[in-house]
Amino acid sequence: MMDFILAWLTVLPGYVVPLLLASLGVLLSERAGILNLCPEGFMAVGAMTGALLCLAGHDPWTAVLAGTLSGLGLSLVFGLAVVVFRVEQTLAGLAIVALGLGITGVIGRSHVQKPFPGLPRLSETAWGADLPRLLGQQNMLLPLSLLLLALIAWFLARSPAGLRLRAVGEDPAAADISGVDVQRVQLGAVLASGALGGLAGAFLSVASAHVWVEGMVAGRGWVVVALVIFARWRPLRCLWAALLFGGTEAIMPRLQALGVDFPVYLGAMLPYVLTLAVLALASMRRGARSGAPAALGLTYLRQDKH
Amino acid sequence: MLEGALLIRRQRVPLGLWGATYAAGLVFGLALAALILVRLGVPAPALWQEFVVQTFLTSQGLGQTVTAMIPLVLVGLGTALAMRVQFWNIGIEGQLWLGAMAATWVSLHDIGPAALRLPLMLALSMLAGAFWIALPLALKLLWGVSEVISTLLLGSIAFFWVQHQLFGAWRDTATGFPTSPTLDAVERLPLLGWGQVHAGLWLALGAVALAALVIGVTRLGFYARAVGENRRAARAAGLPVLLIVCSFVLGAGALCGLAGAVIVTGTEFRLSQSIGAGYLFSGIVIAYLARSNPLAVLVVSFLLGGLYTAGGVLKVFYGISEAMVLLVQGVVLLSVLAAQLFADFRVETRRAA
């Protein structure tokens, strides 16, 4: 039993970290009032770009950075559409996902299923060889993501810029009057969500799978959007939400390894069912918009009368 | 940052202006998509040949385009009906899977007399699609759970269910591949004698006519417009809001379910893992570009059917992934969406005082 739990904990970060990173991105964007359905697209371009650079023989960290930047690039398109062109945010988000999946499918076609070394595990680094297995199997993106979580939590709760961001998401008109540049804040938040989504995608290919296949994000981006609602737009709760979903997801292969006989695809379905159930229960108890930024999804225009 | 430009919301959008921005967005998007395809290695003259001549102007190509159009009409109509009452149906693929599974289930168990088998498959697929959208609808009405997320999650859940069946009880023992056994002849939609075009065309056209009738002529359609414009005002005016929302949303699910059955019984003749791919975005694109108008849904679906046909050709001849279809849809949708700014707002460039 102990072995089973240890094995589960060892693989856990591989499932949790991408969800955590991408959901922090969605959280930042939505706290600034921009409804963000894009992570599936951000993660797709991040994963592909990272893999492509690895395959081209670049350093894995360069690949991770490039993946992050590719997500940022795609989010710039989203940001221009919703912040400058005032496009309806649900439709724009879906279009961005189509772009992300389309680009990766077209460009990545000839790079499918080619394995590469990718980001080393800690036990493979010069200084980490003696680490216990639980830590040795991880990579540097795990501490980095936890650091980002702490930073973002601090940023939103304590920093003046975080206060401005939250103000824009709650009441953009009031924020505007008090001198906050609403568009700049929203664009910044969207770009951050793209970078974090790209980083999450790069984690999938460069740090976790060490290979790229089309459709490797496999709906995780949609799950991320649900996790943020479930986390009621709080950074620390994003971690618990990611642990719940990722933890359930991670248990399945471990059970199989033990030889427990259960239908594979029904097992894979379980985290999604669980997310939906938890979402429904939370909404039943507290109301679905509890914790939601008041101006989420609304288009702000200075000239509109409120 | 950009407050130098004033955006003044127009009280009424002139029809001519609306048409012009829409056309400009469409042209810009298509031009951008063409540019991308040329960059990917398709010679520019081939674009005209593959996208216009071979897909619309030859009998064989047109037949393929119409065949591709049939399920697109159904999912586009499904999304449009839901959009009319402000319900984001993003679980199109889930409802489609359920419909396809319901049809396959009837076929595998040989339920009912052979003469009634096909109608039963189609009817049950509609029920299954409606059932799959009923859950998000209930969650939204009862506790306000966002349907964007619940329909999406149910889409993933449906796909795992399909895989569970195909890798398990429904696997074709003759081939060993994860597809269901081929349908019997009585379980297939009859071909119309023009390429692969099948009787599903009449179902799609019938659905368009019915939807146009309901929306344009009946009281229900008129009420639905009121609900879509302002739900609270509609409720205050004493309209049966709940009934309208439920009938439109369940109808949307039923149409998407029917699309699944039409794909299985009309073109594929078996359930496989790949039949539902891509319909999510196409449904959204069609519904938005057609402005939820049933007749326009038919037109947009027809054009999109051409894109699907061309996508197949480009894959074979130029080795370009089918994801191209998705990319083009994304580019065009985003472009039309962005162009709408100039219809919805008057842009004044003087400095804000």
C-alpha cells in the first residue's frame, strides 16, 4: 500500500503541474474580467513549439522558453481581438483554440512520434543523483510552478498592480475613473495567461512525455477552465483543484500497474465526471458565480453609460 | 492605452454597413487563409482549382461537398437553435457521439422489425442527443452551472464512452479494429445516385425548413427571439420562458444526435473513433457566420462542406494535415468577429477630452 502511494505521489506532479500552470493563467485573465476559453490552444502551441525546438537539437530550457513565448504569441491575437476589437469573449476563445489546434496540426505533422531527451529529471542532473526517488523523478518545473503559484497569489492579494488588476475585473468603470488603464491591464493579464498556458504545454511535451503527438493536450485545456470556476478564482484553490483532477487521473495507470482489472476508458472518464460533479455540487451549495469577478465576460467601453 | 480612439455604440446598425463589414471580414479571413496555404506549399493557382473548381463546379466534387454538408447542416442548426436562446452549446461532439452510439446500439441488437430499423435508429439518436444536452440544461437552470463548461466536459465523457464500447463489447470481431461491425443494408440511408450523397440530405433540408418555419412563423419562434434578446423582460411579460428555452435547447441536442446517426448510417456505415472529430468548431462557426438563421445555416454549411472536400484533396496531393480545415475556420471566424467592431461601433479618432 505504501509503495502504491509512493508510486502515485511520484507520478502526480506530471499530471498536476500543467493543470496548475494553465489554470493560474486563466485565473489572471479572468480576474481582469476577460473570460478565457483559450488554454487548449495555448497548451497545444506550447507543447508543439517546445518539442520542435528539442527535435532541432536545442537546449530543453530554450525549448521551454520558446513554448512559453508561443503561447504568449497566440494570446496576443486573443488579447487584440477581445481588448481592442471588443470581440465577444466566448467566440474569440473558441476561435483561438481552433487556431492553436489548427497550427499545431499543420506544422507539427512531420514531427509526430519522434522521441527526444527533453528536460532531465532531478536524478539525472549532476547534483541531484542522491535524491530519494520521490523527488529525483521530478524536474525543475515543479518547484518553478509552485514558485509561480506563490508569486501570483502574492501579486493578486498584496501588490498594487494586483489590486488594479482585480479592480478592472470587478468594476472597470470605477478602475478607469481612478486612473487605471483598463485595456493595458486586461491585455497584460491575457498575455500572462498565454505565457502560462504555453509553459504548461511545454511541460507536457518537453518535461513529461518527451515526444510530441497531435492532440496531446487532449482536452486538458477545457478542464483547466472548469478548475478555475471550481477554485472560485482563488490561486491557492487552483492547486487543490488541480490536485483533485490530476490525482484522479494519475491513479488510473498506477492501478493498472498493480494489475487491478477495470475498464480503461471508463477510468479515464472518471476525472471528468468528478470535475463536473464537484462543479455542480459547489454551484448548488454556493451559487455558480460565487467568487466570480463581477465584470467577467463583459466588454468595457468608456463611453457606455452604466 | 488606446483611449485616443472613441468607440460610440451604434443604436441601430445599418444593414448595408453590416453587410460591408461582414464581407470585408470574410474576404480578409479567406485571403489570410489562402496566404497561409501558399506558405505551406500549395501553389497559388491550385487554390482556385481545388477550392472552387474541384469542390463546387464538377459533378463529382459537388457530390462530395453536398455529402460533407449534410451533417454540418444538422450540427450548425443545433448550435444556432441553442444560441437563439443564449445557450452556448459547446458539447456538439458529445451529443453527436451519443446519437451515433444510439444508432449503432439499435443496429447491433437488431431491435425492431427490419423495415422500421432505420427510422428507429434515427429517432433514438435524436433522443440520445437531447438526453446528453438535458444534463447541462438542468444544471444551468437549477444551479446556474455554466453550460460552456458542462457541455464541454460531457463531450469528453461521451468520447471516452465511445472508446470504451469500441475497444470492448462493440469491437468488430471480423477485423479486430476498434470499429463497430458494418451496418446491414436495411440500416443504411439510401444513396441518391449522385456520388456518395444519401437520403440524409432530405433530413437536413427538412430540418432547415422546420427550423425556419418555427423561428419565422410560429409563436414559439417569436417568443424565442424575445427570450434571446432579454430573458428577464420576456419573463416579466409573462412568456413561458422555461418552455421556450427547454424546447430550443433539447431540439439542438436532438439535431446534433441526429447528425451522429446520419454520419453512421449515411457515409461511414460503422461507428469509429474518428467520425465526430471537428464538428465542435464547425457547428460554432456555422451558427455564428449564419447569425443563427436556418437558411443561412444551409448556405454556410454548403461552403464549409467545400472546405472539407478541399481539405481531403490537399491532404492527399500536398501532404497538408486535415488540421488545415480547423485553421482556416479559426482564421475566418476571428477575422469576421473582429471586423464587426466597425459595424457595432462608430470609431472616432479625436483625442478623448
